[in-house]
Amino acid sequence: MKKIILLVLAGCLLVSVQAIAGDSTLVVKQFMQQVQQAYKSASYLSFHVVYRYANKDNPGQYFDTMSGEVALHKNHMRFVIEGTEMLTNDTYSMQVNNEDKLIYLSTPQPSQMADPVAVLDSALAQFEGIRTRVTNNKGMATLTLSFPPGQTYKNIIMVIDEKTGFFKKVVYEMYTSELVEKDQLIGEGGNGLYQNEGNVEILFSDYAQGQFTDELFDEKRFFNRLAKGKYEPSEKYKDYQIFLASPKL
């Protein structure tokens, strides 16, 4: 049921300025640099996110809803959603799956949310003909990216608070039929819920600073390193299995 949201979550905020036409590349990059600076300069920042999907013809009827909590400080990030906790610090990137009782460890990966300009520059450089528009209204700045025919996305719309630089909303207008099986579509011979087109909306709220400490990013809450390649879970996670995704660990 949540396949579409998970796919969008995996590729969140991935857009390339190198292929953009419309508003100048400089205007678009300035928009994203404001976001980058806002998140990088905010110490011990936390906020709430909601992901929700709606069919194009019923934009107010949401299903496939997920919600989570994000904590950011410098290059450290913690993201908790649907029973899964993802954490990055100076030494590790980890994913704790509570349902399967697994802890995946790898070498640290930079937070995309904390550095959207780097992602913007590199992620979708293969696409050409993306059109952009930046508008300002009532203290909100909106960046709209319109994709050429033949892509999964039609438009990606990003809204930020001009005063803080923080995201308020991101909307992915997409061809849902590209992401689900045929029997999941309405009118394809099954009990489908999805129309051919739909929207995933991401809402950001409850921004706060100073509500946690560095202890939140401490890997010892989850495991202890015994030697190279040897780890044991902490007492709280004693019945979890640890999977090493990097030989350098």
C-alpha cells in the first residue's frame, strides 16, 4: 500500500539544475542554497514530516499515509518512520528495523536533507528540458519544476518559508501507473485504488531547536564494537541481528 510513498521517500528532493530551463539556473540555485543554509546553520533542529498520497481526481482524499520525526545537527541525522530508525553520525550510518529486529551498519553517508544543493547538482543530470518557476507569495517561496513528457514525474513543487528557509511542503505530481502493478490501478480488472495519475504530498511542521542532545546520535544506544567486524547489540536490542553492509567496519 505504501510503495509509492517509499519510492518518493528514497528519491526525496532529487533534482538537477544542470538540465533546467525557464528561470535562470542562478535563481533556482539561490532558492536551494537558502534551504541548505537554513538546515546547516540550525543547531539541534527537529521537525515532523507527513507523507500522503491522493489520486489526481480526488486531491483531498489521502491514503497511503506515513509520518515521521527528523533530528539534524551538523552532519548528524536521525529519521524515524513506520517502525524504522535511520541514523548517521561521524562513524556510522545505520538502519534499525524494529519489525524484523535487524540493525544494518555501513560507513556514514551525508544527509541529503541537510545538503539539498549537492543533491540538486548531481542526482538527475540525465534529464533534459526541465522547466522551472520561482514565485513568492505571503512570505512563502515556491519552486516548481516541470518535467518533459515520458518521465515518472510531471511536476515537483517545493514551498519554503522565506523567513526561515525551511521546507513547508513538497508535492510530487506523478504518473502513478509507472510505479504500481496493473492490478493496483482502477479499472484494470482488480480491486485497484490508484488512478493513472496522483500526488504525493510531504508536509513539514513543528520545527524546534534544542530539544535533544548529541546523545541522540550515539551508536552505543544500539550496539557496541568489540573488534573490527565484530559487534554486539546493546541490552535494549539484545535480540536484534546486526548486518554489516561495509567491509571497512
